[in-house]
Amino acid sequence: MAPAKALSNAFGKVFIATSVDGFIARPDGSLDWLPVGGDGGDGGEDYGYAAFMRTVDGIVMGRSTYESVLGFESWPFDKPVVVMSRTLGAGDVPAHLRGKLRITSAQPAQLVAELRAEGWGSAYIDGGAVIRAFLAAGEVGEMTITRVPVLIGAGRPLFGDIGCDLRLACLASQAYPSGMVSTRYRVEAGGRVMARNGGGDE
């Protein structure tokens, strides 16, 4: 069997931290288990975030992630942000974020087509439900997953039923003094080896 080809033209890239048991937040959305201030004992190490952000043209996130970010002291992005939501509209964009953020009800394939037409080559895909939707649509090419050395027992999982199995190739892995381990994966084209009914959360 010939090796699977990479989804080199896929639009999305994932960069996310999880607990060792695979959660991205507690059941109530809390992130208190993450290292404070990005310093997990590694002297302010950003775990590759700045380098990753240089590879994307903007950010696509879901409503829950957006609402978490709104709680930060200041808006953390200097690239355009698109929030996927079925319930929010353009009028819900705060005044101080107009021109920096927009809200869409488009599904992944439609949104990718729209953003590509605007000149975007790739986007940072953030938030569990949005990541799963883009994976199911075949629009994630790479994922960098950083495991935080903690078990939280219950919470919001990064992955769920995406409608098929996906083959991944490990491109690189790095361990940090804090115990965090970042692994970068390529999502393989042809890796959809088992179709299922009712996959995804869309």
C-alpha cells in the first residue's frame, strides 16, 4: 500500500493544550489547571505559540472559546478573528473589536471558501467543537497538541466522534522542563479509514 499523502492544502491548523486525560477545559469551562501566565516552570517559554502564529493568516474559533477570550485583560490577537456561532450576529461584536472580529453562521466548507477568496492561506482553528467540525470536513492539515502534566478527571474533551478514523503522522515532539510535551502531527490524506453514521457535532 502506498503511503498516505498529507492534506497539504488543508486550511486549518490546530495549536492547543490538553490535560493528559484529553480535556481542554473543566465541565464549567474553567482553565484553572493550565500554567499561569504561560510559565510552567520553563522561564516564560511560549511552547512554540509565537512561531505557530506566524504561519497563519487569522483565527477561527467557536463561541465558548470566544467568550473565554473576552474575559482576558486585553484582546490577545493582532490577526483577524472569525467566531463561528449560530446564535450570535454582527450586532454582538463589541465596539472595541469592530474591524478585528466578525461572527459567522457558515459551516466549515463554506467558511473556508469565503476566507480563501479573501486571501487567507491558512487559519488557526481553536475550540473543541470547531476543531472537530473542521476535522470532519477534511480541513485540518496539522495539529500541535501540548500535554499538560495533570489529570483533571472530567471536562470538555478535545476529540469526540468525527465520523471516521483519521491517520496522523508525527512530525516532531518536544519535552519541556515543566513536564509539558508538545507534539506536532500531520493529518494524512486518505486517512479516513472508517466511515460512520452521525459523525461530528454539526
